[in-house]
Amino acid sequence: MTGGIDEALALNRDISELGARFNIGIAVGSQTIALENKQLAESFKVVRKVNRNGLILANVAANTNPRMALRATEMIEADGLQLHLNVPQELAMREGDRKFKGLMDNIAEIVHLSPVPVIAKEVGFGMSRETAKQLFDIGVHILDMGGRGGTNFIAIEQARSGVLADEFASWGIPTAASIAEIVSLDLPIVVVASGGIRSGLEAAKALALGADIIGIAGRFLRVWSDQGRKGLEEEINRLSYHLRASMLMTGSKTVAELRRKPLVISGPTAHWLAARGIEVSKWARR
Ligand SMILES: Cc1cc2nc3c(=O)[nH]c(=O)nc-3n(C[C@H](O)[C@H](O)[C@H](O)COP(=O)(O)O)c2cc1C
């Protein structure tokens, strides 16, 4: 989630220890600052130090120089490399990036060079199926669609003197719609669902829609900062209990079974999918 600042060392250590304990993968925040200033690398390296065998993902911006991106992976001996796409956030930031030309070619080059799988990742604005297809075609087969509904970086940047208008705070594809868009492509894409997942029931819904993996950032950060490591441990236990309860109540022994249960999509998500020509009865009548 984060790194570089003093608090990040404690956060990353705690999260990584809990990751090892619960067998949950951990993704660090953007490592660019530590690539530029080696003294800051410790707050990232701690993640691998306390969790020798767990799943750990490196993270840089998608426009990072490919050689630098590989160094981020090496820094924490990561199992995968996340490339974040955050154009709306950059545009909201006064000092944000404005150069996005050649982004797809850069991602393709990183995929070509990377010894570990590459994951393309949004940060809360969602991914359309067209974007997903474009990324798939250049060799990115794991997508974290990071949809709208949770942490909102336009709102955050606006509050810090951003340069977009406040009306952009509702920008983005909601998480549920984005998962359904990507799943409807019917391609061998590993879908990571994130963006506003705060509970075991929400995780169950995302899995039932077709996600393979769930990602949680804001909720865990808030619990950790309010209640510390112990509170986060309880939160993970609670979330896990609620996810398993949802599975039991739908008669699903495995996630694969949950994904075959009928799922009725209604309200704004159904409208969204209908407008996009995606048949919701596919989920309801399976
Ligand atoms: C404090 C904070 C820092 C973040 N830093 C990064 C980052 O450096 N790189 C990245 O890819 N995503 C970053 N994210 C985005 C999250 O990984 C995630 O995509 C987003 O917060 C949506 O999930 P959520 O609603 O569960 O928070 C950050 C999120 C938070 C809350």
C-alpha cells in the first residue's frame, strides 16, 4: 500500500507478518521513491524480511523505465510486479504526471523483460473491458481492476488542492461493473477485485461475479491506524468468518463452486451492464 515514510515501516512489517500468518498476499506501495533514494528501501524490504515465503508483489507506475521496474521486483524479491495506472489521480494532482504517451509500449516492454508475472492495476477508477482486452493483447494476463467505491484519489487530491473540479469525485467504473465487464470477455485473465471491498460479504459477491482474488487497501489501513496490529488481526478473522459464512449459506465448498451459484444482478449495476450489452441473465441462470 505504501512505503518510504516512517510509519510505513511499522505498517508494512505488521501487514507482512499478518500476511505470513494468514497466508494472504501482500502488495507494497509504489517503490519509485526507494529506487530514487536507497535509504528509503528499508520500509519496503521489511515486507520480505518478515515473510520469507509468502506472496509479495512489487509496485511501480506503469510508465516506469523497464530496467528500473525490474529493480523494484529485486528490491523485495517479489513474486509479481504491479504496474499502477492512475491517470485520473495524476490529472487531479497539481504536480502530477501529464505524459502518458507510449504507456502501452512501455508496459509491453516490462512484460517482455520481467522474470515474474506482471499485473496491471487501477487504483480506484476501474477498468473497462476494452482496456482489459488491450492489456491482455500485450501480454498482461493478471488485472487488478481497482474500481470505484472505496478509496477515492480524486477526492483526496481535491482536498489537498487538486486541479480537477469536485464533480470528478464520482469519476470511474464501479467495482462490480468493472469485474463483470472483464469477466464477460471470457479470456484467461486472472481478475483481482479491489476498490471498496470492506467485508467478507463484499468479497463473496466479488468472487461470485467471477473475480479470482480480492484486494483490500483502505479498510485495512484504517483499522491498523485506529486499532493497531491486534485490531487488524481481528478484522482479518472477522472478514474470513463472514466470507466462509457466505459460502456455507450458498452451499459452496470452494470458491469455484461459489462462482457457479446463481447471482442476481440488479439496480445500477444491471443498468450499466445492459447498456454495455452484457447479459446479466448469464449470472442469474447459471
Ligand atoms: C494510503 C494509500 C496508498 C496507496 N498507494 C498506492 C500505490 O503506491 N500504488 C498503487 O498501485 N496503489 C496504491 N493505493 C491504491 C490501493 O492499492 C487500491 O487500489 C485502492 O486504494 C482501492 O482499494 P480500497 O478501496 O480497498 O482502498 C494506495 C491506497 C491507499 C489508501
